[in-house]
Amino acid sequence: MFLLRRQMLRLMAGAAALPISLRVARAQAYPSKPIRLVVQVGAGSAPDIIARVAGQWLSDHIGQPVVIDNRPGASGNIATEAVVRSAPDGHTLLFAMSANGINASLFDNLRFNFVRDTTPVALMGRIPLVMEIHPSVPAKTVPEFIAYAKANPGKINMASSGNATPLHVAGELFKQMAGVDLVHVAYRGEPVARPDLLSGQVQTMFGVVPSSLPYIKNGQMRALAVSTEQRLDVLPDVPPMADYLPGYEASGWYGIVAPKDTPVEVVERLNTTMNAGLADPTLKRRLAELGCLVYPGTPAAMAAFVAREIDKWAKVIRTAGIKPE
């Protein structure tokens, strides 16, 4: 939190030191060339598609093309480091993800500090999860599942999309808050885990809502709770986990950050442009189809959100003893 406060004070001090006319001139001159939006995952994945939707909006409304630069690998750290080492002029941006909040405490040897070395631009949205179980599990509610798990410690398998992914840490948070012993089984992506979940080889998973929805609707999986604070329109009969475990919340998230020391007027222009997109009904609908619930806000609000995420997952990672693979 100290680093976050120092970063916000630096941004405000820098803004105050500049004559208003100079700030306006620099904002009007930006961007002077194509913008590179660096994405931490490979082309064709769900985050990549969302990044391209955001990039297209920026391209259409900011006066320069936005070029998507996919740099997968090392849990997103390759892409993140490339951006934090770039010139702080707003022409290189990072499509930030939940992994950035998790990696901050998962890795001990990162050559950057995400909070210190980036400037928040815009939080785009969150990706809600749903706790789903195979119908063979004799539980219709979260309390019934917790009772069943406590009666069968170490006998229930919990799938995830991989070690230290949002699906994994969401499950670990549930285990810690519910006081149950579930066996984590890591797969290389949610689609790879799905067949074993459908066959009953693993019994539960915190799945991404859009990809889980068809199996819940046709009865192949049973939804017990959503991970958001409120019910979801697409699953109106499924309660939030916080109804049973007060304070529980877990979701993926996406946003845009720039290298540290990016001029505040550039950040403000990008933030204003992206928030206009998040308020646009067509763009909101497209993002909702991709499972992304929009959360527009200020750069300062994004900074506070990311700080809370880092703190929350640091405690979960430490308690669960999660190590990078």
C-alpha cells in the first residue's frame, strides 16, 4: 500500500507541476504514432479477443492504429517486463490481467514491481466464476457441499485451469474460508479440465461463467454459487458465495496499464477514451458475450483495486503454499 500511495502522489505532483497550457498541448499531440498493446497470452484466446475488442475501440477513437503484440510465456511476466522497460510516452501499453495481481507474490525473483513500475490507465472489467460440481456429488447448496467435504477430507478433487491461475486461487480461497480439504488437480487450461469434470473424475471446479453455462443449463453440471458479490443475470437462481462465506469474492480482471512516468495527460486521454467505450451499449454487449462485466473508473480507482487484489492473493498463496511451476 505504501508503494501505491507513493505512486499516486507522484502522479498528482507531476500533474500540478506542469503548466495547464503545456499539458493540453501534449494531450492534443498524443498519439503521434501507432500504439502497441502488448498481450500476455497467445492469439485466439479469450483474453486476446477481449484485448482486440479494446484495441479496436481505441483505434477508432484516438486517431492512431492500435497494434496487438502477443507475447505469451512465463505467466505473463515476459509481456509485462517488455512494457515496463518501454518508453513512458503512451505508445506502448500492457493489457493487464489477473495474473499480474497473483504474480506479484507468487514469484520471488521478478525483475520489476508491477505497482511501482506501471501507471494504471483503465480497469476494463471482471470475469465472474461459478462453483460447479458433478451431479454425482450429493449436495444442492454450498453448506451441503461443505458438510460433505468435511465428512470426506481429501477425497474430493478440485480441477483448475492451471497452477496459480484465477480458477486455482479462487478454489484455494474457498478451501481456506470453508475449512475443507479438497485435492487440487491442475490442467493446462479450462477446456482440458472439462472432460474429466463431465465424467466425474474430478468433482468440482470454479469455472468461467460463459464456458460453464451450457453444461449448467443442460444439467451436466450443478451450479452452487457465483464468485461475485451479486447474482448474475445469466444465472439468476445461483446465489453469491458471500451469502455463505461472508467476504468471499474472486474474479478474473482485465485492464490497461502504461509504463511508470507516463504523462498524466496521456493517461487521462486514454482513460476517457476507454471509459467511453465501456459505456457504449454495443461494446458492453460484446464484452458481456465474452464473459467480461465492465467496471469503468479512474486510474486511481484501478490502482486501489489492483492493490487490494495483490494483498488478497498474497495471503491465499502464502497460506496454501502455492509455488510457481
